[in-house]
Amino acid sequence: MLKSWGRGVAVLRSGRNYLHISVGNLNIDIVTYVSKPLEPDESLIADSLEIRPGGAATNYAVAASWYGHKAVLISSVSNHPLSKNALEAVSEKGVITTFAKIVEDAPGMVIIMVYPDGNRSMIRYLGANQSLTPSDTPLDLLKEAHVLHMASVHPGLACEVASVAEKYVPLVSYDPGGFVTTSRSKVLKTLRHVDILFLNKHEASVLTEGSLDKLIDFNVELIVLKLGSKGAIAISHGKAWYSRAEPVEKLVDTTGSGDAFNALFNATYIETGEVEKALKYAAAAGALKASCRSSFICGDKKVFRKQLMRTTVKPLPGSISDVVNG
């Protein structure tokens, strides 16, 4: 059974396996857990250090697979042993990695400092990620997919991939990340080809030039605003909902929480077409991810069900600005 609305976003109720294509980076995350942010000229001794796979698109693909959908990672990956090992680790999480392009370049890397409250700071080095091109996403694969998600990729690349994908893929989403700041006009141009736009508070402020309530007027099927511990807002056709998760476990590392949020939102939305349910599952997934020292979502489904019970969704109480700044 196929139900369509908007640009042609579809809900498939046939029991088929849903397929997500996740386009973006595979990184080596070098993560230090420290007592506080660094001051200029200051040196700190880390409590612990981890070297692990990461990258927004990779984290998304792992979360979609964890949920029970099929996920393909489209990425440009270094031929360095660290990157090859990272790709194997992603494959072990159930993600299809055979479409990753191997190039001779330094690995994409992110240096992350995680603080006691679970929040973090990051320094990125793109490396091999810069070699990703629109042609790396095969047309035949797009024709099979139910969801295309593009994460922290340049809007020029995202626009080109999405302009093709919108003809074949029921649900196309984009989380531009830092490119909102460096390429605002190109991000806005890309929006005509996507169904869901994911933003954080800073990105939304840049995109709306400081007037967050303008988000409700953007010509996108759905805009989802992630507010960290303050919750999340979903906006669709003039309506808005607010969700907040009360963590069932201590928050230790928010790295990848936004990516798990995106994956569970898309997965639930493509299954049901229900914004409220998608927002609830997404907020619960973000909270669950923050409870483990990893860039990937972790925990079993029993803990996730407990988290869902501690996650609320309701119509937006007031304006977007009131909730964000309140």
C-alpha cells in the first residue's frame, strides 16, 4: 500500500525492508574526555582517550541499521589502515559499505573534546572526504532507496544529488551542518529538492538571519530543529510540534546524538508518515546515544523503550523563538 503527500513523500506499508542511502563523511574520531574547555595557552591532562569511527553520515547509517532498516554508506574513504579498519567496523554494525570509494589521501579526522556534562567541542580535518562527488551515488541505487540522507556535505554536491534523487526516492533529507555558515545561499538553493531539513539552533539562526520564526515559512515539507537538552521542534505546513526527552541514563557523550536523531526521525516517518511519532522516536534516540561513549548509537531496545516512555511530544507551546530562547 502506498500513500503519498507533498512532493511525493511516500509511506510504504508493505512490510518490505526500508533502504536508506547515507551520503557524507567517514572520519576517524580522536576523542578526549576532559574536565573543562581549554583556555588560551592552557594544557590539560585527559581523563581518557578513544580512537573510533565517526562522521555524520556514518553515524546516521549505523543508527538506521540499529533500528532495523537497511543502510548504505556513500563516502570517500582514505586507503590508510585506520580508515580501512573504521570501514570494517561500520560494516560489522550492519551497514552496507561496498559503495564507499577508496582514495589515496589522508583520513578524514575529527579531534573531539568531551566535557563532564556530555557536551563537546570539535576540530575537523576533511582529508579523503573532499573527494566525494555526485557521481559516487549510483542512479540504480537511488531507484531502490526509500530514504536519501545527506549529512554535512557541501550544498553544491547535495543539490546535485538531491535534484536527481527527488525523481526516485520517496524521502530526501539534508543536514548541512557547518555549511550553513560558509555557504548559506547554496544551502537555501538546495532546499527546493529536499523533503526534510535538519538544523541545530545556530544553523537555524544563520539560515533565517536571526529570525527563527521565519522557519515556518520555508518551502520545505518538514523542518526539524534540534535543541540539544532543550528538546526538538518539527515544523510542517504551518504546524509545529515540540518534543523533549528526559534521559533514563546519565549523559556522557553527545557526539553523534544528532545523527541518531536524524536516522530515527526518517525511519519512523517513512514507516508511518506521522510527524509526532517520528519526533518522539528521534528525541529518544538522541538521548539514548548520549548515554554511551561512542559516536554510534548503543544500548538495547529495552532501554530504548524506556526512553520512549520518558519522551513527550505536544503542539509547540508558543513561538519558535520563545521555546528556543526560553
